[in-house]
Amino acid sequence: MIASFSLGACGEKSAMTPVLDTVTEQEPISEYAKEEDDTSDYDETARRIARNQAHTLDPDNLPRDIVRMAGLCDALNMACVEQRSPYGIKDSDLIWHSVHVYVCGNEDKDMGFEIVGDRIYVKPETVNSIIYAMFGELEDIPDLPEEDAGTEDGHGSPIGISNDLNYSFTLGDRGTSSCEIRNVMEFTDGSLELEEALVDSETGEEIVDFVYTMRINTRNTMTSALFGYEITGARPADKVTSDKMNGMPFLLPVVQLYGYDSYDSEDVRYNEVQEILYFCAYADNVPGMDELNARISHEIMEYANAPLDEQSWLSIISYPLTTENYVQFAVTYATYPADTGDPEIRCYNYDKKKRRAMDHNDALILCGMNDHEMTEKVVGLWRKMGGDPNDDISYRGFIVRADDSVDVFFKAGSTLIAYNSVKDELRYAARDEELIPGDETDNIKPELTHGRKGQMN
């Protein structure tokens, strides 16, 4: 995964550079955070009063002590993704993993870290300062998780205790993620709200985005304290992050191949397209998700992996459409030049509110019909369009459109057609440039081009 922190060899890292303080007047941090602050542990009314007497700092021009806190938030973002767990003080695995990520990704010489071989050594008092700055409400340092802990430099364990009683951590590389400080608000009592996102450094795609609340350091008030603040809470800054941390499935490309990247334009395989998505979640045992992914593996992935001669090419085109209520995508597939009719189609739908996979019965309910009524409707419309009355008409799947209408897909003989529940009409689905209009589909990164090189936005 892009956000993974690989606890192996240490790769190239970028240090945060201290800059000067600038104060500007701006809007509050996040409309989502402001309106849907269900996870905050402080009174909303008091926060709004405080906000009226607050300044928003320039994210690109922050004082050193806030930049250092941003480094902690970055590590927490990565740890929450890696552990698939929200911020909190009760999960010792999250606490120690957050420290591990921070230590491995930090180049601040003032921390006094020492690298020897493939491990990094940190004094106990420094580790304590890091933990209490990350988890300000924590009363005591938790024990190391048994599966991580080791003695005598760890003997390969992720975290160990060295012979001189220092902590030792295996080195690691953060992969292709980076941090993005989006807003910092300073209140009159000295507390802060810092919004920081974890993004894919290659595509700019947001992985998670959290607002971290901080108070002035209460444990060490000396001017030499490593951290000037303590993080006391975190909440999602947008609905995308909220859904992820609540275990809501999302779509992720697992295969994305285009012939124009590998073949000359004269080669028939120049036209090859393979866009295969799977449902993913930051949680285990999400109801219905494994069922959908098993279908994708059997119906699409096995199709893509079947042997193919050099004169043939695949067209596997995906159309993801996530709405307030559904995570879903349709995929058309065909092998050319052997297939002479319209491509086949499969649809995969997840109900976010009911937390389950959807099937043919859901399409009927959404359209307000039973199976017989739906069949009679489609057959009648097909005949009005001049379709062969002897064609076998069979159901293939459905997609809930952005306007809440439902496109139900059928094969009429070798022709792909779609019935729309609101327009009450049938269309030739494969004759449109897009099975689903591009302005309705998800903005997935890397972009799904559908094989049209240079023609996508």
C-alpha cells in the first residue's frame, strides 16, 4: 500500500525545515470538522467561542516548535493507516508503532538519535517525551507489545532494549507517501488545531486527513523541552477519512495496464486496456467486502490472466461511482478481435448504510418493480427500439447513478443495453463513449484513461 511504512532498509527521507512565524486571518480549519465533530472530547460551544479569538497560521511559514509537532502528526497519520486504527490512548500497538514510525522518519539532530547498522537507538527519556507529546492524555507509558519487544538490541524485533537500556528500533522507509500541512489554527489560550494530510507523493491523492488538537506542554515546562505541545485528540478532516477509519470500503486499482505504454501503435496490443479494481478497507472482516472481491477475482481477474495469443488484446474498462450511499463500479470486458458483439459487463455494489454487498434484488427494490415486471418492461422497450423479439434478454448488473436513478444492464442477444429507472427508457449502453458519464465517476489516481491516451482530463 502507498502509505505503508516499510520497517526494513532505510531509504531517502526529507527533513522538515524550521521557518519563521507568520499570522494571517483565515477561515476555520475544516467545514467537515466543524460540522461533524462527533469524536471531539471538548465542548463544541467553547471551541466556537475560542475560534472567534483565534488566528490561522500560514502552513508554509510555521515556527519551529509547530513544525516539530507536525512531524508527530505525520507519523500518527501513517501509523493510523498501517494499524487501521483511529487515534487513541488505549491501543498500545498504535502507540508504539507511532513512535517507531516517527523515530525512523526523523532527521532532527536535536533528538539525539544514533544509527548503528540497521537499527536506531534512542534514550528512554526521549522516547517518553515523544510518547507524551503524541498522546497527551496518556497517564503512563504502556509496555512494549510482546510480539515487538526484544532484548540485547532486539535480535531482529522491531523494537528492543539495548544492553545500555536505550530503546532500539529497526530502520524503515516510508515509501511513496508525504505529508501536507493544510491548516493551523492558534487559539488565545495557546492551544492549536493542526490539519495534516497523508498523500501519495507521486499522484497527490489524499490517503487520510486529520485535524489534531494540541495544548501547551503540561509535563515539561522548561525551555529546553523537546516539544512545546501535547496532542490531545484527533478527528477526520473530511468524510473520506471518516469513512475509511470507520471501516467503510473504498475502491483501489490493483491492475492498470495500457497497451500504449508497452507497444508500438502498429501493434494490435497497443489497444490493450486492463483496469481492475478491488474493494479495500481500513478494518478487518468488513461484511460483504470479501464476497465482492471473490466475485471480482473469479469473474474479472481470472479472465485477465487467461492465456492470450499475440494477435489478440483485452479490453477491461472500469467505471467506479461512489455516492453518499453506495460504493460501486461497473466493468466491461472483451477479447478482440475474437469478440464481435458488445462487451460483457459485471457490476459490484456495496451499500454503505446497510454495510453489505448488493445483488439483483436490490436493483428491483430501487426500481420499485418485481422480477417479472422488470423483464416485461425491458422486453417491451427492446421491441419498440426495433430489437429482435426472439433475442434472449438476460440481467447483468446495475449501477446507482449520481442522480439516484438506477441503470440496470442487460444483454439482448449480443447487444448491451441499459434501462434507466427514472427516464423509463432503454439505451444502447455500448454505443456511448462512456458507459457512465465521466463527470459522475470517481476521480481515481492514477487516472483510469479507458485506453484513450491523451484524451482524459
